[in-house]
Amino acid sequence: MPAITYIEFDGTEYHVDVAVGNSVMEGALNNMIDGIVAECGGCCVCCTCHCMIDPEWSEVVGEANDEENELLEMLDVREPTSRLSCQVQVTDEMDGMVVRLPESQY
Amino acid sequence: MEVDDHVVIIGASHAAVQLMISLRQQGWLGAITTISDEPHMPYQRPPLSKSYLDGSVEADRLVLRAAETYDKLKVDFKLGCKVTSIDARNKQLNLDTGEKIGFTKLALCTGARVRQLDLPGSELEGVHYLRTMDDVKAIRQSAKKASRAVIIGGGYIGLETAASLTKLGIKVTVLETETRLLKRVASEQVSGFYKRLHEEEGVEIRLGSKVVALQGNSQVRSVVCDDDSHSGADMVIIGVGVIPNTELASEAGLVVENGIVVDQFAQTSHPDIVAAGDCTFHPNALLKKSLRLESVPNASEQAKAAAASLCGIKKAYSELPWFWSDQFDVKLQIAGISQGYTKAVVRGDASAGRSFSVFYIKDQYVIAADCINRPKDFMVAKKLILQQSKIDVAALVDESSEIKKLLINGEQ
């Protein structure tokens, strides 16, 4: 299983294995990583699973679609590599990826 | 709190899962047991009428958390058994298996059940309600051999089901007793839009239609209305709302109104019992009233407050309610509760296309919004409601003006 590192805003790091086909959001929820709220459970409707992909990995992850972009546009703090983690499906190529979580999801 | 303390959770859905996670995060060291009358590990309910029904998602993708997560949480699941009574004085639960389980603290996440219609013919094969995964498994079975379906009830569940069955190639008729769809919860503009959407997709919508009987010979074949009309059907899905599961609480002497009464800390009238989710009647400081909500975000957020209470921490729950619905290629996002609005204004064109928002205004303040394929409007609406400042309606409905500008600090 690909290993993904989640870094909370306060610096706490989680190194977890996430099954291929799961989303980056599910990886966080299954490991009780608090920085992802995911109110809607992964339907791209609530914008509470925001994460910032480490720039080194942004090419592997790819870009947000229009729907996701509209939500991301409304964030108070959006970074160039911001994504909604429910829309990022984990692949073998993501083994070793690092994602950072924002101070707040609201 | 002691290691030999024991929290028992009744229910194993969205509220229950968040509650057990929050208990551990807040340092609960004792045992946690969750009891559910369903045989399944916790699963997501919102997709049941949407992607799970239309087959685009299978059951293994509905799990709320991976099995290993519950191992890490050290939660004991008792599935497929029912709590028959709560002995609040002796802090003990009686199960239908004859077993008795003691608790130090109890959490009621009992949810809601479908409201049943007392119709002649309800027992016929092919007649369904929709609440649980097993309900939808049965609906999917029926759908395999059906060419015509009748949905009784034009609320969100009925309409989502109509859309999902249409995707499966089934000819669908929706029967609604009211004069418009979604009458209890939406404005005329939104009701009118959903009627148009469904008709454009080939669904027949019949308003003012009261069903009096289901007919067939073992298998349902037609639905009879009070005007004596017959609608042919190989399957029928009834979606006429839910009833909160409050009986265990009221029999145990807890205060119950339209739901189990809790305070902002999810505390019931019993000091060792909390409740969270669809089953609760709770105060909301933002809305300045008490209400009962059928909503996943509400279940999860209220469960966090309930877990805190059980750990002796005061964490008030007061969130802006929000909801969503997927039908065909339309994503509806609802912010706030529109009840009591004095004016509904539209940003965009409700009469054509599939993208607009309705803002509900009361005394110059935005109190709610229905956003149709407009995620940006939804995000702004939530902030507009929370910022509680008078709204410039002319700017709100002016599509040439960026909606973000209406926010205080919107220029940032």
C-alpha cells in the first residue's frame, strides 16, 4: 500500500498506508487524522477536506476539475497545490507523498 | 474517568461513529460498545438513494471507516441485535437476545425510521421503503426486472430515487399529494425547477395525487389514486418522511418532544445519557430555536459535543445546518433553514438551464439559500448567513457583480 505522510497545521506528522483506490480523504479519516473534517463524506460538496499537496507531488496528483475549483476558489487560504482530498484517488505512484493540512477547514 | 468505565452507544451510523472517534480523541480510556439492529458495519447513508442505488458505487465503497480503524479505537460491535429497554436507574440495557449490558454512560444515536403508509396492498412484492442498505439491496433486485416504477412522495428521497431509477432505464412516475414538489422545504422556484428537471429527463410528475391502494397478484402491478386513476408499476418506492426513534428514551423517562430533547452539549434530561443525530430535538443558538434535523453534518458535529460531555468537557454544538441532494447532473446545496422567510430572490435563471440560486431573506437578512449547480454561491451563502449583516438584494441578484463582494472583507 502506498505510504502517505499527512502533516497537521501544528506540525504533527502521520505516516500511514492508504489503499490504492481510496481517496486521500479516506486515508485521513481511517487514521483519525483530525485536520480533515469531510462533512459530506467525500461528495465534493462541502469543502471541509482541503489539503495542500507537497509541490514535488503535484504533477502526480494532477489538477482539480471545475466543480472542485469553484469550491477551492472560496477558501480563505488557497495555495497553488490546494486540493479537496476526497477528489484525489490514491495510486501506486503516490507512495511517499506528503500532504499538509490547513489550520481550519471552515 | 476510569479504565473500567463503559460507554454504550445505541446505533451504529454517522453519529455513533463520530462519537466513538471523538471519545478516544478526548481521552476516554474505558470500554466502548456499540449496538445496532442492522447486521452491517457502519456505512454512509447519503449515497444509498444516489450512487449506490444506480449501481455506480458498490457496498464495499460505502464503509464509513476501514475495519482496522475500529480495531484501533477498541470498540466492541454488537450487530443485528436490538435494545428492548433502558433501565436508567440501574444503568443497564436489555437486549432482544436476553442479554443484559451495564453501562457507566449511554449515548443514544438511534436515528430515525421511515414513516409507513397504511395502504391496502403494501405487503405486495416490489413495494419498498428506503432507509437502510438492505432496503436498497432489495430495491436493486426489483429494479433488475422492472420497466416501470412509481414513487410515492415528491420529497428529496423520492426525487433522488426517481433520478437513480431513470438512470437504470426504468420509466418512473412520481406521485405527490401536495400542489408542488418539495413543498415543506423549498420555495416555489426550486419546486418548479425540480418538476422541469425531472420532466426533461423523462420522469412523469403527478401533483395533487393521493394514493389509496396498491394492486397486484402477489407482485405489485398498479397504484391507485383517489381520482380512481391507475398507474402501472413493477415496483413502488414509498418516501414520505421519517419518524425519530425516541421510544427507548421516552420509556426510560427521558424528556422527548419531536425527538429526544438535548441541550447544546447533547446532554439529555438524564445526567449519564447523551444523544446525537437525527433522533434529537436540540437548540441551535444561530437559529435561535430548537429543532430536529435529518442531516449527516448535524449528526457528526453533534456527536463531537456528545463525546465531549461524556468526557466531562463542555463543547457547545451550534452549527449552521446544511444539506445536499444529487439528481441527474444537478447538485443542490442548501445552506441554512428557509422556514419563516419573507422573500425569495433568484440569482441566475430558474426558468431555463440548470444553474441558479435562490436566497431566502427575512427582514433584510439572508437566512438560507438553495444553490443549484452553484458551489461558489453556496460557499458565499454560508458566510452571508453567518455574518448577519443587512443584504443588498439588488447586488445579490445581479449576475454581473461578483457574489464574493457581498461578504464583509469580500475584496480580500
